[in-house]
Amino acid sequence: IESATIPENITHESTEKFYLDITRICREFLNKLFYVKATEMTSRELDDYFKTSGIDERILRDWNKINQTADFAKYGGQIPEVNQFKTHKQQFIELMKAFQKMKDSSGINQSRSTL
């Protein structure tokens, strides 16, 4: 995700591409980490999955907040302020680290999910 490039020319198209890229990378990470088909699930389905999987409430809250922001940028045509692109990218990185740390310390979902 660190290699995802923040667009130089901010347009609706470049914004959509940037947020599609970082959310795709994050979902692929979640696929591997939790053995869940995160790339095929809606944001709502992932939220429901996390709620039933014992994910820490703070992580879940952070996930929902940044995911909603990304969804607005991808599908709602909302363009965040220029400085927010870097902030949002960093929030995804920190969230992925938090998921990894939580998985490592708790052993959440060690078996393969059927979702």
C-alpha cells in the first residue's frame, strides 16, 4: 500500500483510481490475513464479518470510518482535500498493522472461513 501513488492532478477519475487501489490492496491483505473473501464482499458484509469475529471495537470503528471515506471518494464523486490523500493512505497502513497485530496476539480466525 505504501507504493500507491497519490495523484498529482486531482480529478474525479484520479481520486477514484487512488481509493480503488488502496482499498483493493487492503482487502487483498484481509483475504490473506483472515482467509475471508474480502475482495468479493461489500463494506457492509465485511463490517458484519468483523463484528462476529471478535475484532476490537476501536479497529472496527477505524475501519468503518476510513472505508466510508474511501467509498464516498470511489462511488460518491467526493474529492477529499489534497492533504487528506496522504492522511487516508497512512490510516489504511495503520489499520492493516492493527489487524495484523490483533491477529498475531489473539489467533482470530485460524481456520479457513466459508465467507
